[in-house]
Amino acid sequence: MGRTNRWGFLVASLAVTVMLGCSPSGGDDVRPDVVEARDGTDGDIVGPPPPDADGDTISDADEGRATGDDFDTDGTPDYLDSDSDDDTIPDSLEAGDLDPRTPPGDADGDHDPNFRDIDSDGNGIFDMAESIEDLDRDGAYDFADQDDDGDGIGDIDEIAANPALPPDFDTDGTPDYRDFDSDADTISDREEATSDVDADTIPDRFDSDTDADGWTDAEEAGDADVATSAVDTDLDGAPDYRDHDSDADGLLDSLEREAGTSRTDTDSDDDGTDDMVEYAAGTDPLLPTDNPRARGDFVFIERYNDPAEPPVPPYDPDPLEDTLIFSTNIQFADVYFLVDCTGSMGGEIANLRSSISGTVIPGLVAAIPDVWIGVGHFDDLPIGGYGGSGDWGYRNLQDLTVDRAAAQTAANNLPGNYGADGPESDIVGLYALATGDHTRTLPAIPAPVCGAGTWGYPCFRDGAVPIVIVITDWPMHNGPNPSYNYGADAAFAPSYTETIAALNARSMRVIGVSSDDYGSGARADLEAVAVATGAVDIGGTPLVYDIPGTGTGLGDQVINAVQTLATSVPLRIDAVPVDGSDEPAGPTPVNAPAEFIDYIEANASGESITDPVSGVVRVCTVTDPLPLDETGDGHPDYFPRVLPGTSVCFDIHAKQNWTVPATREPQMFRATIQVMGDGITILDEREIFFLVPPEIGEILG
């Protein structure tokens, strides 16, 4: 930093000093004769002035007239020499004041008065080199000023024992002891002082990044004017260059640089969600349309309450609660066709073959987005005269699959068998479907090996609504009508009671399609099974559909049946919290629901809520019946009967955080609230975040 010419200031200062020297004497002067006496007092010195032959305001006695002192040995005794030490600075300026009655000045206190000291301030640089400039305009000439640049750091420290070549850290041509900003970061040395706040052994006045946050001090100064104080964006008393979180949004400045966000704006994209929340949630903090709320997710701020030093009052979650609105449309279903393949079912089989790919599957997908298809058949047990030698008690032709071609192939492979008597083995097939137990049918073919997350003989998926469509024209052996029960030779066959229990244990819905070939009572049995498995509409009507013996309209009736089940069969609705990931992952996983959720409450208030995903205003439906409190904690837990498609709300009540300490980075803990239909299928879900803000210490230096 270049020097500033202050000769005009010097002349003005001298003029003021002369004026002060001519003021009246007296202890009650408005201004004293001397601004400060050489003895350190502020006031007048009483008595006549002593002799001063050279008029330098240093008395002849102080200049050694009696002994003929000649300090610079130039042949002129000091009392007559205007520059006794020959340092080019007049004795009158080195005197210290304008009063010869006071002792001469001694800036460095070494008992050598300035007029006889070639280094008056003792900084190692001769007075001749420092001259009579007053760089910092503090009223002390530089030759007698122990801090030329007025930065609070002594010249001796800044010269660093190298007066011949004083350090110039920023190589700007101005040595540090005369440089207001030694590292050229536009923050004054006076402000940076002698601190080393990041403990990197580099003093702040030489450190380009004082707080080691990746942002240079010049970037964090606030402006390019060294005369102004460094900016303090969050007004917390720590200027940005010493603040690890300049905008107090909870996201370290170092992480803001990594994320590309603004360290001085708590919400860089102005979308209403702080940068810390977006960073921790993994949304784009620079894209206004992307944030947790826009994705339908919710964030609770969970400040840590230290049990060892509990805050008063404790920190509550922010917010204390939030209302989540959910859809109850069925999203996942596994539809299994269980077809009677005895001789009278030729028309029905032909129609299923012709319609399954082009009509049935597209219609099912229109009702339920994620549908898998399985195909199997039954005839009757080939024993004791119930069935023929080629009949099957149950046979699986196709496990549940999303592959339409595979489903079509299975339909094409439906055989035309016999069935010696009228009633058939529907119950045997249903039991095998639900349990995967092949020992209760004939032929006893073991079930396929199902993968993880699947169950039953044809591998129903966990989380999908299991729907079985039974197509038949005859009543059931071992069905609801005991007159058709098997005899002792088929005692191994499952009973009706066992089968219904197995179906309900898996929340399977059994829909019936009755062909009217014989008017044999098939419909009555199908209705009983539908009622027993909950396949009834809101009015209690069982989902059983009729087709003629030719099978005409089978595809349409199947679609109608599934669409009715997807829209008109009431479901029990629960909200189930599921633990998610921790970011960053710690040594001990945190169970977010257990640590941060107090309780979840079913909300049937009728309140209107804007769906954060669609932007559509939806209603927290007032259901009939109203939600019930199953756990007895005083808060309704679930909706007992809700038609699919009804919007429902749950209130998430967060609890205070006493268990998850803050760290240097924000910690985000996830949980997913899954809205379950009948406890088996996910109808909708929302992710919620619990954010533990970091422990960020400001550093003031």
C-alpha cells in the first residue's frame, strides 16, 4: 500500500500547536498551554521559561550548556544546534512540546531524549528514514511513533528485527509496519490484529482465509474499502471472515461453497426453504421448484437439548406438528385367475384366452397402476370318483408376473379336463394359493421357490393387494355348503374354515365370476367366499359377477370386478412410520421415528390442505365412522372404513430432541410415513425429515 503525503496536515498541526502555546495560562483554561506536559500531566507548568538560546523549546540546561555538550560533534554545542543528533529532524520537533519548562520528549523511554536519539521510537529504523510524516494521523510523528500505521501492532513486531529490509507480506512496496492492510484482503490490520483464529500458525493479518472456510477474506470483507469494518451478515458479532456460518442458516460457509449456495443468503433460490434444509434433504438449493415441500416431504428442525446442561426453556421442534395429506388409491395389486377347467368351461376359457392381453390387462392397469398377473386352474381331486385321472386339485400355470406375454401364454395353456362329479376343488386351490402348501392337493407338486418379499404358491408380492378371481360354473367341494364336502378318501383336503382363515391371514380378496350353464349354486358359494374375505362394496354387496355359459363378456366383467374393488371396497387406513437413512451416517444408526416422533394422529377435521405435490387443494375428509383410538393414548390412530380414493390426513407430532447431539455439520434423519390399506398395501407415502442443526461456534479473535 502506497504512502500518503501528509505535509499539509503537518503544517496545520504546527499551526494549531503554536496557537495552543499562546493561550492564556491558568488551571481553568479551556485549553491548557501545553496539550500534555512532559511529566505526563495534563495542565500548565508554573514559572517563567528557562533560557533557550536556539529557540527549540528545549532548555539550555537540558541541552548541556553548562558542560558544552555537542552530541553530533559537528562543532556546534547542542544548546545552539537546531538538530543536535544530526538526524535531519529539528530539535524543535523532537522536543515533545512547545514548553521549555518541561523535560524533552523520550518516545521509547530509553532515557535518551529524542533530540539526542537517532532512533527515537526504538523500532530499529533511524529517525532520518522515518522523517516527520504522521502516517496514521494520530498526532505523533512517525520517528517518535511506535506504531506508525496505527494498527495496534507495534512497529517492532511488524519490522520483525529486520530494519534494513522490513517485511512486506503482500509485496505491494509498502512494508507491513506502514501498511494498513498487510495481506491486501481489504480488511485492516487493526481489525485483524494479532489473532490466529483458525490456529493455523498464520496470524490473521497475513492469512488469506482467516476462518479456513474456503472463502477468502477478500470475498468475506464485504467491500474493497480497507477503511470500513468487515461485514457481519448475520449481526452476531462475528464478522463474516471469522464466522463459520455467515448467514446463520445452519449450513457452514465451507459447505455453502461446496453446494454453490450463497453464504450470505439463508435461502439462495428464494423458494421459502433454507439452504441448510435443502442441502441436508438432498434437494437442489439453487432451483426454486425443488425443495422437500415441493416433493411432498416435510422437515422438522430438532435442536439438541443437552441433558447435562439443559436449556431453559428446552428447545421445541419446529414446527411442533405438521399435517400430511394422503391419497388412498390402491397402487399395487396382484390379480390371480383361478379357473375351473372342467369340461363345461370351454367357452369361458376361450374368452379368457382371447381377452387377457388386449382387454383384461389394460383394463386392470387403468384401475390400479402396478398390476401383476398370475394364472392357475382347478378341476377336482383325482381320487375317490371326484375327478378324472387327468384332473388337478390345483395347478399353477404362471407365477405373478408383469410380463403380459407370459400371462397370455399361461391363459393359452388352460386345459379342458373332466371332473367326474359336479362340485369342484375351488377350496383346495384357494388354500394352496394362500399357504403354498402342496400337501393338501393332488397331484402334490411343490410350489416354486419364491424370492424375498413374496409369499404363497404363485409368489404374491408383499405390499400388493392380493386378488383372486375364481371363474366357475359349479359349487365347491368343502365349500360353504357342507352337503358337498369330500369324504374320508379325501380327508387331507383343507376345510372351508381353514381356507377362509388362510385367505384372511393374508388379506386376500376373492372375487367370483359365475357362469350360468347349470344354475347349480356356484353363485351362492362364490358370494359366501367373497363376503368372508371382504370382497364386498360399500353397501355390503359381494363382488360376484355373472356371465353366460358361452363366456361372452368375461373380460369386461373381470375389469368391472377389479375396478369395483379398487374404488368401492372400504379399507382400514393406518399411518405407519418407517425408519430411513441418516445423513451423514454416524457410527450408531438413529431410529428417526423412535427418537423424533411423539405420536401420529388421524385427522378427520374437514380442513382444506394444499397438496404439496400436485398443488391441488384437498380435504382432510370427515369420515364415517370417525377415526378410532386403538392404542388408548387419547389420540385417534386409524380410519376404520375408507373408500379407496378418499383423501385422508394424519398429523405428525414431533418430540423434543434429547438424544441426538449436534455435530459440526447438519444431520438429517429420514422417516417415511406409509399409509397402509388393510395393513397390507401401501396406498401413499411421504418422506419426513428431522434436521438436527449443527453446533457452529463463532470466532471473534
